[in-house]
Amino acid sequence: MATEKLTLEDHHVRNAAYKAEKEGFGKDITIQADAKETGLRLQMQGKTAAWVVRFRNSSVTIGYVYPENDRRLTALSKVRELARAVRSILADNGEDTDQAKAFLAVYYGKSKGKGDVRRAAAELIERDEAARKAAEEEAARPTTWTLRECVEETIRAKTDPATRETDRIGDNTVKDYRLTFNRPAFSKLMDFPVVSITRGDIEEVRDEVRRTVGKSPAGAMKVVTYFRAVMTWCAQNNSSKSGLVGDAWWNMVTAPYEIKPRERRPEIEAIVSTLILAEQYLDKPLPGRAQRIAGVGHATLSGLWWLVLTCQRANAGMSLLGHDVVDDKVEGWKLAAWSKDVMKAGRAHALPIPTEAWEMVDRFRSKGKHGADTQEWAFPSERKKGKVHVSASGVYRVLYRLAGRDELIQDVERERMKAIPRRTERQDLLAEAGIDWWSLQDLRRAITKALDEAGIPGGASVILAHEVKEKEALAVTATERQRADFLRQRQAKVTQLAYGGAQHLALKREAIKVWCDAVLGEYARQKGLGTSEKQVDAA
């Protein structure tokens, strides 16, 4: 039995018909196996040239080139379609040929069901072709980690206490990672094997984020920074699972941008005017609001006051734990402490706060929905009791809404909440009050300028960042006795760490007093309050 594998064409069919009719093929079987359709053979012997389909150990004759009978098939397109249908039937029936033969009997018959059978054959052909393509794609698909798996493994490893300190990342960086990789521009790549991702793919993501996210290139720069970090970590620590071996091409992806330093330095007068304007909407809606609710919440306004008085970065400032604000051993002062995991510089930070400044913050904080609940956060969210704190974006939104800029975020909120009515009118209350736009980051330049002018140039530096050892957590589930014991010990520990570390408390105290006095004095001036009136108003 001689077998030849080739791509069958029309001239092979014509030659087989001619030879079968005129000469015959003799006693031996000659087979031409089609290279284009798996399992299809043109099988020739004696005066017969037949189409045969093989599937594993089974074979079925599906038609003839010669002799010319009622099962004659000469059009190769039809032959291949029918072969796919029969192979699918054999596959579904465990190589049993009975179903295939029954199918062929009806297919070639003259019964009323012939049209239905032909349609069924077409469906089988289509299904088999789709299954074949899917199988081929699956076989070619790498089994190594996807980008999503690489991101999750990197975050898991870099937040593991057992990982060396120089490689660990804090909560804020984790948020940044998730924000970056959750952007729509990344969605088409997250479930791709990382070995299939190309430099061009990431450059497309970078460019899309640059076009669609914010006015600055910061988002696009983070795409490059965090993608390179994930790829490098997995290549160095999980090469067999990630498949990342050889050339580290991702280091060639760059972000050719520059963030120009901002020069905005809002004057204390403008900052305080903004706070007073926000205060006016604690019990009434902002102009143009379809929802008739207060335009500003007590919790977010207390957060804004806190950031104004301390000039801390917004994320860290709002992440303050309730039990990390304690009485200082110096009369008239409080101490606030942050652990290194929430500070951008990666170093713990202690800050003395004048009591009158804390009282101003607490004036609004205590009126928030969960203001009295300080088991966990110093600035608990009004939405979820005890679970989350007022967010940096929540505080920032106060400024956006006053300036009528919240159109930038409204569509996102509508999509998330599904039921936020569209604002009917947009009004820049800041501009109407003669206040130039300013952001929370601008506060850090404002305090630097104010302290430079006050002759304390190093004061801003020590206020704006730097050292106390680790915090300890106070569980929400603690008993009242455990809570009381913890808070007594915590006050002593925060004080000890603040005075025992390189915290420059004397310089901080001098500098923060200058700044807070200036802000609170301007507040009293604009509100028309005397000393006694200030005390009554604060109470």
C-alpha cells in the first residue's frame, strides 16, 4: 500500500477518475493523503477511486470520484466540508462509525430531511473548524504568568515583611500600582502572558494614558516606572514562572516627559478665604446641584483644615490614626505621629501641634457623622463607619467643587454610583470671591515661603517630612479596658519616640507655631472675631 501526502488539487481528482475508468489501479491500494484537510484521503484500487476519512483507528468512505454513482463527489471544497463534518461525528461518538454512516445515508438520500441534514452538516463543519482553530490557539498560547499575575506577585512580595527593606513598598505605593494597572489603557494586556507583550504594546499604553489622564504626564510616567518594576522583579525572582529570561527589553521603554515645577504659592489670606467659603456650604447645597444636600461635609472640611495647618501630603495626612494624636509633655501642645509606611520618604514622622490648632480641626471633626469614633482613624469617613478614613481625593474635591471643576470627575462618579444627577449649572465660587485656584500641594510651597520670611528657613523642611519608629495598631474589636490600657501606653510611647529620635521638635514647634498662628489669626480677622469671640466660636 503506497501512501503519498500532498495538497490535493482538481487535476489529481481528474487524473484519478480517468485512470479508474480507462486503466484501473490494479490490486494494490494507492493513497493520496490531503495535506490541507486532516484525515481526508483519496484511496484508489482497481476501478474505484474513493474518498475516505480516517479518525484515529476508524475510517469511513464518504463518496467516490469513480464510478459515477449517486455518491459521487468531485468538487474539492464540498469534499473537505463533508470530511470535517464526518470527523466531528466520529470524535463525538468515540470512533463509532455507525452515526457517521447513518448521517451519510441521509445526506445522500432523497428524503424530505435532506435539507435539514445538509444544514446540520454545515453546522458541524463550522463547529469543527472553530474548535480546531481554538485548539491551535490554545496550544500556541504560553503557559507562563500573565501581566496580572506578575503585578499581583510583585505587590505580594514587595509588601511581605520578610522581603528586604530596600525592596519593600508601602500602602500608598500599592495604591499607585493598582491605580496604574487598573487604567483602561492596560485592560487589553492584563491577561496576556508577559512573554507575549512587546515594547510597542507598552508604548501604546503610555501614550494613551498621556492623552487621556490629567494635564500632566505623571500618569504616563508611572506606566513606565511601575511596568519596568514589575517586569524586573519577576525576571529576577520568578523567571521560570513568568517566562522572563534573556534580554530585559522593558528597560528600553522610556517616558520622554518632564514635569515642570509649579510656582503657585497661595497667600494665607486666600487659603483662609477658601476655608470660610467651604464652611458656608456645611448646611446648604452648592449652586446648580440637583441633590439638595450639604455641599461640604464636616469630616472633609476638618481634613482640609488639618492639611492647611500641618501642610502634610494629603494621603499621609488623612491616614493618621486616632490613637497617634496624643497630649505632648509640653503644655499647650499635641503630638501627631505617622509610621514610615504612610510617609513618602519612608521615614516615620512626629509633628507637634498647637492645642488651639487641633481644637479648630476638632471643631469640624467632632460634628462629622462618625467624628466621635476614633478607635481607628483620626479622620473617619462619613460613609463607612470605622472602616475607612476621609480620602485625599475627598478633601481635594472640596476645592474642585468650590471652583466648579468637578465636571472632570462627575462622569466617573455617575458611572460608579449610577444614580448621581447631572449638575445643572457650573459656578466658580473661588473666582467670584477673588481667590485664585490653588491645590493641596501648593500648601507646602506656601509654608516654605512664610517660614523663610519669618527667618526660620529650616522650619519647613522638618515640618514637611521625617523620623519616629513604627506604629502599633489598635484593633477595632478591642475591649474598653484594652483600649484604655493601649492609649495610656501609646501616649507614653509616641512621646518617648518623638523626643528620643532625630525629630528636631524644638525647631518644629517654633515653625509650626508661626504658621498656625498666621492661619488662625487670619481666620479670626476675616470672621471679625476678637480673642474671646475666637474661643466661643471654636467651642
